[in-house]
Amino acid sequence: MSPDAAERPDGDRQFVTALHRGLEILRAFRPSDKAGLGNSELAERTGLPNSTVSRLTFTLLKSGYLVYDDGTGRYRMGVPVLSLGYACLAGMQVRETAQVYMQELADRAGDGVLVALGGRDDMSMTYIAAARSKGVISLQLSVGSRISLARSAIGQAYIVGTNDAERAEIVERIRARYEPDRVNEVLESLEDAREQVAAKGFFTMIGGWQRDVNAVAVPYRSQQPDTPMLAFNLGGYSFALPKQRLEDDLGPQLVELVRMVNRVGY
């Protein structure tokens, strides 16, 4: 089987490998890559050969989706990528509905707490809405930030809430990505998340994504069929969000937020 055929889902001949690879180049960029990325870094992140990356970045540059810095030899995303992102966000009415409730909850929680709404992006969760309370110290995450699907509260809540087929696909990829001990740890946490969501509507993660960060998360499936599976998250540093506060106060408030958004109908 050719490398291209191996990349096609289920060997689907309709799958355009070149397009997929070009999108993988764009997906390799992160908000923290302020200086841009060179071809070698893109090759490392995507697993594509250097020669393939060079052709793809040249094409994306000519199309305006990448810009090139002659001084550093690095690429940055161009404005057309931003227009795609805004077009995506504009199509999700749930963002505008949820934003007001999210900000109200963040303000009540205080202490630099971040409330976020995110969706799956491959093996990451990408924030599509965020609300931050006032505080000296807060998580430096915002719309567009990506965090681990398998190791974050919002990611595990998403996995628990999604359908059986997608959940099985995610678990298969977790098994392929991590060492056996790490796989067992993630799967045990997922089972804990499933039990917590079934019992109380939310999942509490203490120091899982980062050792000094605690969070609660709730899966969200919209009543609108064109809205993808999403999840809500409330998180912050452990000194402001001890487990008892999350369990007794903020977790139930996040569940109520999700109910309110659902009642509005988005």
C-alpha cells in the first residue's frame, strides 16, 4: 500500500491526501509560536518529509495562508486563516448564548478563574469561547488555545459525552500514542470521569492537566443538530480552587450553566 493510501480513512479514494497534508501544516501552528515555524519544525510536528513540507509551505505562502519572514526563515499564519476561524465561530450560535453566562460565573468565582467552552480538534480540545474573572494570576488560555484531549478535564468530559463510535476511536488513538502505564492511567481517569458525570453531572480533575491546576468540566450536546459535541470547563490554580470548593459550589454552578444554555435552545 502506498503512503498516500495508508492515510486515507478506510482506504477512501475520495480522500485528497495533498489537501489533508496542507491542513496538517496549518494545524501544526500554536498560539505560542509567536516567532513562527521553520520547515524543519513543521516536519517534526507533522511527521511529513522535509521535501513535502517545503512544497506545502510554498503553496500555502503563494495562497496567502502563510507569510514568510526573510530575517528568520520562519513562517507565520496569514490573514486568510483568521477569516476561516471567524467563519467557523460565527456559525456556532452557542458561543454567543453561552458567553454571558460564562462571564457571570467567572465573575462570581473570582480569583482569576477561567470558564471555557471547547470542541475537539484531533487529539486536542480547542477553546471557542472563554471568560476570565479579575485576578492577579489566571490561566493564560483564551479562544484558540489548545490543550490535551486525553489529559485535561474538558477533554475527558468531552470523551465521556460523545457517542460510542467516536469514544472507541479516541481510546484506540490513546493506546497508540502513550506508553502502557500512561494508557492505563488515562483510561482509569476516563472511567472516573464517566462515573462522576453520571452521578453528579460534572467531572472534577485535581492536578491532572498541570500539577497546580484544578478544574471541573461538563459535556455539552446541543439540541441543534448542526452544532458539534462540545464541553464546558472551569479551572484555575489550586490555591483558589480547592477540591471541596469545586465539588460543593462551582461544579454544580457549571452544571446549571449548561442547563441554562440548553434551555435557550442552542
